[in-house]
Amino acid sequence: MKRLRIKNLKTVAALTLLLSSCTKILDEKPRAIYTPDYFKTEKGVYGGLTGMYAHLRWIFGNAYFYNSCMTGTDEATWGASGGGSGFQTHDLSGTQLITPQASDASNIWYNAFPNINTANGVIENATAVGISEALIAEARFFRAFDYFMLVQTFGGVPLDLGSGELAFNISTLRTSKRNTVPEVYTKVIFPDLVKAVNDLPATGRVVGGVTKTVASLYLSKAYLTYGWWLQNPNNIPTYPATSRTDPDGHDAQWYFQKAYDVATQAIANPGPFRLQDTYYDVNLGSNDRNSEILLYADHTETSELYNGSSLSYAGGGDADNFASWMLTWNYTSITSSKTNWSSPSTVNSVQREAVQSLGRPWVRMAPPHEVFNKTFADKTNDSRYDGTFTTAYRGNWPRAGVTNEFLYNANNLQVRPGDAILTFLDQDPGTPIDYSNSVYKSSVGVGVLPGRADYVVGPSGISRLVYPGLWKLGPYRTDNGTGLGQPNAASTRPFNIAKFSELYFVAAEAAVKGATTQAGKTARDLINVIRARAGKWRWSNQGNVAKVVDNSAAMIAATPAAIDMNYILAERSREYYGEGYRWYDLVRTQSWKEVAATYTICGPNVGDHTPAKYTRKIENYHFLRPIPQGQLDNMDMPAADKAAYQNPGYL
């Protein structure tokens, strides 16, 4: 089977599907507009379904939406090139405020509602044109998926887009009314996902197509999230204002149990999905679209049409997959010398290259120190640190046409292609690192240790300018040849959205919240499946060598006897660091203030290696993002009604 290939247009255009049962490829042609008549044809229904997959590319992998999901949490703060921009705004550690005009979460609003309307059109018309329930279930999944993203981000949102609740809208009406959170869950998210679980196949109709398993994951996550919302342990306000009661008469505990039951059922009946043998394999570029990945926004290096972006240069917008640039620092500024440092002739020894350990640097986001000394404290047994970050930057100058057999690096010692030019150390060494660079000019203010040919940075010296890169999201291409490839293009890898492993976390969290557990599937049992896998190594990214080690027993032994929410959240960050989950995790559990109110990092300038502590001013109203100003501007409503439409705190 070939994989699913999709393309979207910035306008709300229809996409005509040409489906061949032998190729299992989704192909599209642009169409000017969706109409009711279009959905009354088999071709139109297939076209609508194809557009639903395509719309994922405009959300996931978009760096600005990614910013809203991570910056301001314990996973990321603003980087040296992100000061004075939306990245610093979302950090909430300065004077800049998130506003309706300046909120990167707006991306989900602008892209979800057109797709919801497409889903409404498909669901209304598919049966009449003889489309199977399994295909209609794909539309139901995406409608629920988008509403679930919206309700977590903004609170209650409109179910009526102009022609009635959950109806395909063709009206020019320019008014809107928001439904409450319980209405969004009980009228669309739960029924659509229950139906999708029942009607979707175990194996997708195309590679990358939605399945019973991914619908089960989102149903269990929705149950879990709504249970937290009903419980509201820290009295976070909701909007539109409504009582924390369920229209169907269930309490929070009922929903936690449902979350556990659905997740464990999916684990027991995985279809073609399974955990990868090692954490390294989950995110390895050459292993993309593996059995652990349930949903992704697809891209390809073989066609700009199906990639949704240029294969040679991207400006950073639209459907470009450029989230990975944000946590990539400017390693190309590292210099070595062609000659002895007594009379240097400098060259950039680590060139920008389209490989997973490097990629394009934008330096807009940076990981705080707590990521390294707290989240990933165990760098020996747990492979997830090494499988998340690039911590050794290796010489690749021959690929840029520099013919020197060796260069002079730290301590005037020689380095050869493939050697480490700069290493981020796992721990601060007993011998203090010399960051003065009085002799060996690295140009980015990194340090040296006696006897080492590589420059070094200790965990306490990580700054907004210089930090380990995000290996797991780095580019992977097969067309680099003997050169540097196309490092200025957006990533042609799929952006992973949902993984089979998360079913274990959802079930474990529900168990911590009081769900009755099955034998062998307590919270600790479930988390230990993930931790045991994390203890298995087959490769060391830092050493760039095979490393076949099984630390599973040590990982399991280190798991606390009693699992609590703090531990679940820490494990989630170790597993999914940098993948865009974090803001939603902290908002769901109402732990954002507790976990991310303070952080430590060094400054944004060359040579800054003095840690400073920062405080974020996280208010209760920040637990919802503002309704985008563009939405308010386009509504034909009195000013008072527009003000009432906006989430409190953002007026």
C-alpha cells in the first residue's frame, strides 16, 4: 500500500478525490468552492473527505500554532530571536500581553471551522449518495477532532455556523452565538466519536487514514478532559458561563471511568498498531509513518503538490512544516580554524544541512534549564533524552566544499569530519568550563575543558541563544546526495499528531483520577510499559554509535509505588517533549501555574552563561485563549454583543 498524500489550499477550496482502490493514494484537484450540489455526488463526498486530511497541514507543523502550544509552559520559553515577538508574548514573563490581535492560537480557529463545515456537508449528504457508514465516520471523526481542539482552546464555541446546529452552512449570515462547553461535548464530540469508533475500520482505507484506534484515543481523551472540566479542582472559570453540570446527568467520575475503559479496550484491540521497540525508532526520520503513529499531517519530498510546500525554500507560513525550526539554535555560527589558532583562518565547521540532527535555525524558542535537570534528570537509563535532543554537533564541512582533511578546534586540537565540534554535556563537570574563549574563538561564546577537542556547554550554561536542538522533529530527506541538501525548505516529514502510546497515558491518568482498574492495568502498570520501552537503547545520538543496552529493569524499579498527577505530567513531558502537547496537558489538569510559573535560563547574548530565574504571570483567564480579532471584525453585531462573545480578560 502507498501512503496517503494530501494538499490543501489557503482558501476554503474543495478538493476532488480521485481514488483508486489498487493504489491507496488520495489525489486532489482544487475546486473553487463547496456547494450543496457538490456534496450530493459521490465525487463531492470523497473530495470533502480528502480536504479534511489536508487541513491538518495548516495547523500541525505550523510554527505559530506550535508556539501557542509550548511557549509559556515548562517545556519552552522565548529564544534569542523570539524576543519582542509573539514568542515572548506567549511566555507571559514580560510586559507583552496575549491579545485577540496577537494570539498564535488563532490558527486553530481559522482552520477548524471551514473543515467543520465541510464535515457537516459530507455527513448531511453522504448517505443519500450511497456512501458507506465507514466513510461517513471519517467525517464524524474530523468534526469531533476539530471541535475538541476548539473547546480546549477557547471554551464554548458555536455549533450553528449559520444554517442551524451541525448543518452545512451556505448562508451569508454574519452573526454568531457560542454554545457552552457541555453542549459542545455532548452534542457533537461524544456522539461523533462514539459513532466513529463503531463504524471506522481497524485498518485505514488508505495509509494514514483514520481508524477505530485513533477514534478511541480521542474519545478517551475527550472523556478525560471533560471529567476534569466538570471537577474543576482549582476553580478555573469557563466561558460562556455555565454550571459545571453534565446535561446527561453524569458526574466527573463517570467520565474518568469511561476514559479508562475506552483506552484500555483500544490497547487490548490495537488492530495494526503497536509500540515501537525503542523510543529512538518512534521519531527516527527513516521510520516515519510507523506502527505507533495513529494520525499525522502528511508531507513528502517527492512532490511539491503533495507536500503542500516548496521542496527547496520555505518562508515559514501556510502549510509549511516549519515548527522544528523554532527550537533549532544557530549552530552554523560555530567556527573552527583551517590553520593553527596562533594565526587562525576560520571556517564554519558545522554547516546548515537537511539532516535530522541539524536543519534550519530560527532560534525563536528555547528549553529552560528545568528540562535538563528535572524533566530529563536521568540521562543514563532513560533513552528519551538522547532520542529527543541533538547534543553533539559534528563537523560536516566537506559537504560545503571545504577540502581540509582536519580543522583546529578547542584547545588547538584537530577535529575531522564526523567528530564532535560542540557537545552539550549531560552534567556540569567538576572542572569548571572556561567560557572566556580568550584563544579559541567559537564565535557563539561556548566553552572549553582541558584536553577536549570539542567545545562544551554544561546544563547550567544553556541560554536563550545556545541550547540542544530538537532532534525528534528534525528534517529527513533522501535526496541530499553528497551535499547539504535543501536545509532551507520546510520539513518534508509528516508531523505526528497522535500516537498509540498515548492510550497508556490516558488510561493511567484516568486511574489516578479514581477509575476502577483492571488486573495488570493500574496506573503504575500502564506507565511502566512506557518506561520499560524507554530503557531500551539501540543507538546513541550523542555518540553517533550503536548502543544496544536494556535498562528496562532499572526504569521500572525507579517508578514510584504510588503514581500521582505530577508524575503523570512529568512522564508525558519525557515522552512527548516538543510535540505540541504541553499547554493542553497543563490546562486540562489545571496545573499550569504550579508547573510553569517560574523557570531558569541564561540570557540571549553571545557568552551569556549566568542562570537567571524568571516568573510568569499566569492568570486564570489565560486558561482560555482569546477569540481572534478577525472573527469579531467579520461579525455584523453590536459592539456590546461582540464584547460578550470574547473570553473575559481579553477585552
